[in-house]
Amino acid sequence: MLADGGDGLPPVSSDLSSNENAFGPSPRAVAAARASLSLPERYRESAAKELAEAIAERFGLDAGRIVVGHGSDDLLARLARAFLNAGSELVHSRNGYLKFPNYAHANDARPVPAADRCLRADVDGILACLTKRTRAVFLANPDNPSGSYLPGAEIRRLHAGLPERVLLVLDSAYAEYVDATDYEPPERLVDEAPNVAMTRTFSKIFGLAGLRLGWLYGPPLVADAVRRIGVTFPVSTPAVAAGSAALADRAHAQMVFASNGAIRRSFSEELCRLGLHVHPSQANFVLVRFDDEARPAAAAYKFLRATGIVTRRFASPAYNDHIRITLGPNRELSRAARGLAAFLTGAA
Ligand SMILES: Cc1ncc(COP(=O)(O)O)c(C=O)c1O
């Protein structure tokens, strides 16, 4: 997100608020998007199919079960529209991805928040929420804002506890950033189960947030239902061109993965040395807790903002003591760390 310097605040020099890709997209993706603009007056009939085939090839999946859309948000919203109705329930981790309740409300369904453990999704908490009315469980893995993840064994335990009529939706927006060895690629369970779907995005590791491109992989009936309720041309020509080129540039994605992992480690260690609590993250952001009442998170946010650095605060009381910081370029994170050091020591 790009913010201006309204409200008498200095202009934003570092936007570390929206979990965008600090390294940008593959230059080949940008070039492909530009080149695709030669016939903007045309609908591109085959765009969605071409992209689904490119995704299938890259990740070794069945193209017929892939649905593409306007960011993974579009696919999550369509899943909710296809599977929820008045009186049905969507179970989600209480402090997990904050949009999940909206998907229920938009379809007159009831969002049911499941207890978590220290902001991390909890399988038993989710299973305890199941009722006759439960239609779907939405889980972001890794989760946002906490950056936490559930290992494959826990996801399988969750799935084993669900009746087959309940759809498990694994929102895997940050899957490509994970380096935990016990994380299981979500497509494996999708391939084995009739009631599991996953959503993925081009907004994060592929650096194409502004082009709005996401995809779903699910059982044939789920994919079909979601495809049918989409708009006629669900993705734009430049987005498809960029997405296909981004998929092909494996070296760029690998560079982003490795750089993000290194920065995640070093930045987390730096903030820990300042006495802050950093939730272990598997994503491209870290959630930071401020335990000193004299130096609270809200003041830290304002302090950084006054130096042009924007981070993210959340309205939910569970996040009162936290700010979330997107892992930006090294130079910007060094500034953020220096700013936090000055804030904590009162040296500013
Ligand atoms: C967990 C999670 N899911 C889904 C999304 C939606 O991403 P997009 O619609 O850009 O694919 C986001 C965006 O930040 C996210 O954090």
C-alpha cells in the first residue's frame, strides 16, 4: 500500500505495512505485462486457461482443478459464496487472518471464532467449534498477522476431525516463503481429499500485488463451483502475461525466498536484542510485541510513523501490544530497527 503524508505527518519513506514483496517482481514479468498491451481492445478468451496451465506445470498439478481470479481474495470470497448461506457457519482461528469473518457476513453465514494458542491456530480449538451447521473451516497457513504456521501433521489431524461435508480451505498466500521442514505443501492434501481446497497468490513471492492475481486448487466439484460464479473474464491480459513470466523465472523466486529468509532471521534477532518479543514467522513479515507498559506498541507505531516508516496496527484487542512489520529491503529495516532502538531507550 502506498500512503501519502496527509494529517500533518511526514511523507512515507518506508511502507512496511502491507506484506508486499520488498524485492519486487521478476523483471521478465514486468516486460511481459508491457508487451501484452499491444491489443488492449481485445478480450483474451484463453487467458484463464493459459495461466492455469502454466501454474499446473510449475507446481505439478492438474490444470482442470485450478481456478484463477482477481487475487486470492477473489477466490476466497467466491468459495464463501459457493458454500455458505444463511444459517451456515464458517469456523476460523480467532486471531487469524482478519478477513475471514467478512466472508461469512457477506453470505449471511455466521463466523465462529475458534480459540487459539498465543495467536497461533489451534486444531483442538477449531474442532471444538464444529456443529451441524459448520460448512467450512478457513485457515491461513502461514497465518497473518502472526506469521505462525501449522505443520503438515497438525493440518492432517484437523482434516481427520472434519466431517466430509465441511470444506477445509487452506489460504496459502505465504506458502512460498516457508522454510520449516515439517510444513507440508497444501496441494498434497488437496490431491488426497474430496473436501480440501487451497488458495495461492501472485501478490507475495511473485511481487505482483498491484496486478491482482490469485488461484485456487481444489477437488473438481469445488473448482467447478468457484469457476462458475466468477466473472466472464476473471483476469486481465497484462496480469496473465506477468503471472506466466513470473512462474517461469524460478531464479527470481528463489532469490526472494532466500533473501526473505535471511532478512527474517537477522531482523528478528536484532529486535530480540532490543528486548522485544518477535513471534517466529514463516512469512514475509514479523509480528512484534511490546511488553514494557512505558513503551507501548501504539507509541512505537506513532514514533516510527513520525520518521516516515509505516507499520501495521490492528484494532483487535488481542493485538493491542503488537505492531506488524513487513520485511522490506535491508536498508529500510535497518532504519526501522534504529528507530525502535531510539524509541525504546528514549534517545530520540
Ligand atoms: C493470509 C492472506 N490471505 C489472502 C490475502 C489476499 O491476497 P491477494 O488478494 O492479494 O491474493 C492476504 C493479503 O495480504 C493474506 O495476508
